[in-house]
Amino acid sequence: MDLSRRDFLQKLAALGVGLASPALGWAAQAAAPGGPESVRRAAAVAGSAAAGVHFVNHGPGLGRRIAVTFDDGPTPGVTEKVLAALRERQLSATFFMIGERVAAAPSLAHRVRGEGHEIGNHSYTHPQLGRLPAPQVLSQLQKTQEVIEQSTGFRPCWMRPPYGSFRPAQAPLAAQEGLGVVLWNVDTRDWARPGTERILETVLTQARPGSIVLMHDLHLQTAEVVGRILDGLLERGFELTTISGFLGNPRTA
């Protein structure tokens, strides 16, 4: 990673922007010319389509469906625990995977897909895509598409930019790979390791019909509390689905 998640969020905080509001966060460029104004312009198109690419941070609010998603894996010793919790409850989720981690653990990526979960593109090395020139962004997306397909037989149709950093002008690069752009509207901030009770509370108090919940199959804290989160969502009458189950395929939408 070219910048730690904590450092990136501190830069956003200095601008008065937080990733708790992904409609802003996906286009936020803390060091870009224009600063907060460029973020405000980007926010105006969040949740719409740019250059034929769908940018979404929530699903339809009809019914009680939500999508639980996990970023930054696959992580041996953690992803398996998340899978076990989902399998025990016969539930499906979406895993946005980092390409170099798929290359390091292809059998684990294959297992995620084999157990019925959707896999998304989360770049190859987890950079801030919004700060990279077009050829590097395209390389990050293409390499990840290729390694996921080689390892799992599945080619993702949705991507999530690391840190939510992706500019509307970069939409054609996602379109070239047939990718829609997915953000989130429930941020557990589990990357900060706030403790299992805080992660649980965040999901259960913020989840609404149409929510896309962001977690990471990177930290043991998250894996340890996933079962309780899933039980709490089910007790509240939510139906869990994958991103494509929620939103369809961006290539045909």
C-alpha cells in the first residue's frame, strides 16, 4: 500500500471529509488541486452513472435486503473464519479481493467462490487509484481481473476502489474492464480495530434496507464477531445478498 489507511483518513479529516460518507469518499483526493471543492463536485454525481459506469453506495430500499461485504483479503487464518460463519447460516456475501493476495493464496480465493460468494476487484496492490495516471489504474484493474479469473474461474463485474479513491474521469477505465464501482453506506471502521463490541454496534444500529456494509477479512477482531453480526441482522429481519444479487450486472444494467 502506498499510504496507510490511517494516514489517508487523517488527510481527509483535515479537509472536513470522512469516508463514513462514501458518496464523498470515493472521489476524495486529499492532496489533489481543488481540495474540498473537487470532493463536492464529485459528490454531486455519486450514486449515478458516469461514462456508462455505475457508481453505487447503496442498494434498493425495497424489502429488507442488505449486502455484507469484506475487503482486503483473502487472508489465511481470517477469511476461513468469516466463511465458516457464513456457511453455518447459509448466507452469501461479497469479497473485494486484492490481486496480490489472491496470487499469494489462490486456493483460498477459489474456496470463497466455491462456497457461493461473489468476488470483486479491489485493485492489485491497494493504492489510491484516484491519484494514479490512467495506465497505472488500468493495470491495477486488469491484473486483478486476470488473477481472480485464473484462481477462481470467475471474472468480477464490480470493483471497489481502495480508500474509496476513484474519480469520475476514471470511469472509462472501469468500463473497459466491464466493472461497476461499489462503495458503502455502513462503515464499521474495523480496520482501526475498535473492538468486537463496537463493530457489532455499528452494523446493528446503522443497517437499513438497502445498506451496503463494509468490513475487512483482514483482522481477527472482525472474524471473531461476524457470527454475532449475522445473527443480529437476521433477528432484525434482514435478508442478506451479494452485490450482484442486489444490483444486477453493471455490464447489462
